[in-house]
Amino acid sequence: MRSMSRGSGRGVPTSYKLAALLLIAVLAALFVDYTGIYDIPGLQVGGGEKPSLPGAPGHETPCSYPTAIVTTDVAAWDSLDITTSRSIGTDVDVVWFRYHNGWIKLGAGDGVDLSLTSADNDVVYMALMPSSQYYVDYEEILKMNPHVSWYGYKDITGDGREEFIFKVDISGSTYAEATGKWNMPLVNIYLLTYDSGFAFAPDGKPDDITGIGTSTVTKYLKWWCEISAEKKGVAIYKVVITANTSDISKIKLEKVNIPGVGYLDGGAFTQDVYTDQIMWTYTISQNSLYGASYLKRPVGDPNEFKFTTVVELTLDSDDVIEVTLKIYYLTPTEASAVLSDSVILSAS
């Protein structure tokens, strides 16, 4: 009888080998199922690449693939009346960009196809350029679109005019089997109608004050403005108050109410003393629509935008001081305009 070497494996029946391999396969399958590896989204078992387009809804996003076509979906509305629509391409231009070592235009408007790659990381940038009738209500846009975040206010089109730019997360896009394209989540744009009739109210200019005397007293100068019609607004960017004296002992700015900002102590203003006047300046934004205080008149609003100014006076008997309020605001094209009114304060 032929002897067998211990541990050599020779002579082991083939049926035993097959049984052992089958047992290992079963144990491996049980381990995979127990650890839940099959439940991990996107895990590829057995290698291979993703198809060029997804075959069924899942955890995929457009930029999960080397290339994808995403169709834009955007609508525009009146900021103070969301039942009133505005026209894309007429009331506001919408231009889509990617950023790859610089701004690259992808397309413009609603319902246009954007060609993206995996390098875009499911992000596109939306630049808004309204007509001269409208402001971009960027705060309302951010509030009403959870997939939209702020990027900046700068000129990326090269036309010399700054644009409001938003970062749009398109990871929630849905794939359409019929077209082989992705549909972007809807982006709602809100526009505020510019009020070219912004002015002091007929009784919103304080009367001159006489007989103030020479004791130290506090006086309230009650200016207030009106927006000419409901559903309109204006962007305030600076408030300046001047007194036609260079003697800071005669007049002190105590506080000023700026609508949309609140009551500000006089110390919040920059004080400049010249040979013929004292000037107090509060800058809300640097001549920019971004950061300005937007005064809005919704339906039923009382329409009183108060710029009450409080001054402390210590006058000599023959003093007559003129105090002037200037309210600077911007049109949608960022042209500067100003409202101005003066009041006389007299000791006698």
C-alpha cells in the first residue's frame, strides 16, 4: 500500500475540496450581509466603473458622473407680492457660471442646458442683473431657497457693473430617463420695485424752532419720509447731518433714527469739523446695493419712515444754527440720489 506524507494535501478527495470552498463562500456571504456592506450607498462590489448615466433614482447626483447635462429651473416674483411674477430675460437676466481658476459662463436664462463635469462638485453660480426698475431682494432669495447660499457682489461679467451672485447646490436634481438630462431644483428669485418717488412727507419736515434760549436743552427734529406707492422700496446707503457752525460746544448730535437700522447714538456717526460746518456721517454701505438698508412699503403699511434726529444745544443769545438732514439712496443701477431738508434753530 502506498503511504501518504502528513500535511502534504495529496490524496485529499476532490469532494472534500469542493465542500471546503463552498463553506468559505457561504461564510463570506454571511459576513457581508451581517456587516451591512451591501447597504452602503455607492459601494461597488466586484469592481467596474459607473455607467455614463444613472439607470434609476438613487443617491447619485449630476456630478457623480464624468459629465452631465443639467436643465435650469428659475422663476422670478415681486418681493412684496409673491403672486405677481416677473419675467426672466426682461425684468431680470439670469446668467449661470462655474468657477475653475476663473469665471466661466455656462448659459443664461430658464430652461437652458448646462454641461457640467464631476469637477463642478454639484455647484453652479447664478448671477442676477435686474432692469432699472428693480432691486434684487437678496435676503428674500436666501430665505426662500434652502439650496441657495450667498457668494458675493462683484463684476464677473466684465461689463463694469457688479452682480449679485449666489451659489446653487444642484445635488437635489432629478434625472429624467426620457431625455438623459438632470432637472435642477427650482430657484425662486425675488425683485423689489424701485420707488423713484421717494420723498419727505408733506408734513414730514420739522418747523423752525425759535426762542430756544441759552440754557443747555435737547430738541427733537422730526423728519419722516414716504414711499410713493405700495409694493415699492428704496435702498438707503448713507445719512449725513450738518450744522453751519464749527463750534462743537454749541451743538451735539445725541441720536438719530435710521429706518431699517434703528436708533443710533451720536457716537456711531463720524464727526468732521470744518471751518464753516460740523458734519456727522453714518455709512450703511459703501455706495453699494449690497448691505444697504432697503425701505419697503408692503400693502397696508403705515408708510412712515422716521429719521428723527435729537440734538443737544447750548446757544449764545444771538446764535442761529441751520441743521440739515441728507438721506442718500441708490437706484437699481447704483446711481446715487439724495433727499435734503433743513431746519433753523434760533436762541431768540
